[in-house]
Amino acid sequence: MYKGKTICVVVPAYNEEKLISRVIETMPGYVDKIVVVDDKSKDGTSKIVNSYANKLNVRLVLIQHKANQGVGGAIVTGYRWARRYKMDITIVMAGDAQMDYKDLPSLLEPIVKGESDYVKGNRLFNRRAWEIIPKWRYLGNSFLSLFTKIASGYWHIADSQCGYTAITLDALQNIRLNRIYKRYGMPNDMLVHLNVGNFRVKDVPVKPIYDIGEKSGIRLWKVIPTLSWLIIKRFFWRLKEKYVIRDFHPLVFFYLMGLTLLPIGVFYGVFILFSRLILRRITENQELIRFCLSFSTPMAGMFVIILIVTGLQMLFFAMWFDMDYNKELK
């Protein structure tokens, strides 16, 4: 136990036979349960965990998936176990030893003190983060973190892809785990669900660890489009659930107006530029040229500017309202 709270650490693991031992061996003594979820590994991960289970008796629990569900699916399985056995605080630590056990108290303290319902690590607080984290992952993380702020409503949160987290039993009992995304975008999706439930979320500094033998299966060219689409869908789902169904707020209209006027203004502006600068070079059809130019007058240009400026203003007002509405969830 940690200051009177039962602690469960969920360890999602997929082909981690080289590093899973380090995770188990460095686990602090105040951790009551270590739940390793083997996500249908193809190596000897389960065999190694079983060898430790004999030594640690009931402290170590191994759950084996019959089919690979992704890191999010493995975490949800661990969450369900922790919820079933009513563990006060549940931590997520990856099976590749990239999460420093010395940072555990930093994640636990805000919950123990009653300040937060969900605490997540932020590797970007570290001054050497740019040097330690691979550049392509740092940039991809920054891109996704920016859009996750907008989608989740937690404007104070950064490093959205960090899976080093702690959550209360109350939050676990009120989150519909069957709806959580089961792949790499699970942390982003979790934040959206927490915001809809009005749970307090806090960022704490954690140490970034790389180049210890871990193997990343992340492909940036696949992850960013997939997660971008997930974030867009979850953004609209949050607006519907939080600001329409559960409690009405006019920021919905500001968002809808901004997301309507801005694209129309941009596309119309592109059409005008195309008609004025490019159309004559690619066609000699005078009727088509005259038709397009009739919609590309100076007055139309002023209309485009009004659409774009008004659309941006609407979006900025909506974001400000959203930020103000969620300011108590820090």
C-alpha cells in the first residue's frame, strides 16, 4: 500500500522477453498487485512472467490474451481486473522498461492528496527531452498533443502519447471501458472520456527513457493519419456528449459556425486564385473562363476575407469558452 491506498500496476506487454524482467524486478514494494497483460506475444514473455509469479506469489498476476488487441486493449483488460478487485489507484507502466519506477510517487501523490482523478506523465517537461526522444517521435507527439488539447478539452495537458498514468477507482468505475480505443491512440481517447465525465487531470514530469533495447512498432506515416481521424471523431463526440446531451453550452454553435465558415472561405479563396492565375494557362474555353471569372470579382475577394476572419473568430471564441468551462479540471 501507498499511504493507505492499494496500488495496482498494469503492465501491457507484447514481445517484451528482453525487458519485462527489468520492469518486474524494479517494482517498488508498496505496489500491491502487478498485473501483466500479455497481448498474444510471439516470444517468451509469458514464460518469463510465470517464472516470476512463482517467486512473488499472489503479488504478480498474468493475464494472457487469446488474440492480439493492441496496447489499449491490454490496458483495458488490466483496468477491468483492477476495477473488479477494487484497487484504489491503478498505474500503467509499459512492459519495455521505458517508464522509471522512481517517478511512481509523482503520479501517486496528486491522487492520494485528493487533487486529481487521473495523473499522467509528461516527458516534455524534461530539459533534455529534445535530445533524448527520437526527433520524429518528438515532432509527431507535439503534433498529436496540440490536437488532443482541442479534442479533449484539457488545454493544460501536453505529451498526450505518454502512457505512464495513474487513475482512481472512482474514475475507472465511471468510464465505459468497452468504448475506449484499443490501439496506439488509447491515451488520447481516454482523455476525451475523462473530460466528458468531468474528472480532474494533472500532468507531472517523468523521465524519458530510450535506447535500452526497446523495439518500437510505431510507424509515423500510419499513426498520424489514423490518430488524427480518431481525434477528429472524438472531438465531435465530446461536443455532443458534454455540451448538448449532458449540459447545453453555446460554444457548440461557435464551433459549428467556425468549422463551416472557415472551410468555405478557404475553398472559395482557392477558387478565386485558381480562376485568376491558373485557369487561362490550362484551358482556352472562353465560356468557362468567363463563368469562373464572374465569381472571382473584387467583391468576391472581400467576401472571402470576411468568411475567413469570421470563421477564425468563431473558432477562437469556442476554444476560449471550452478552456474556461474546463478550467476547474486541472
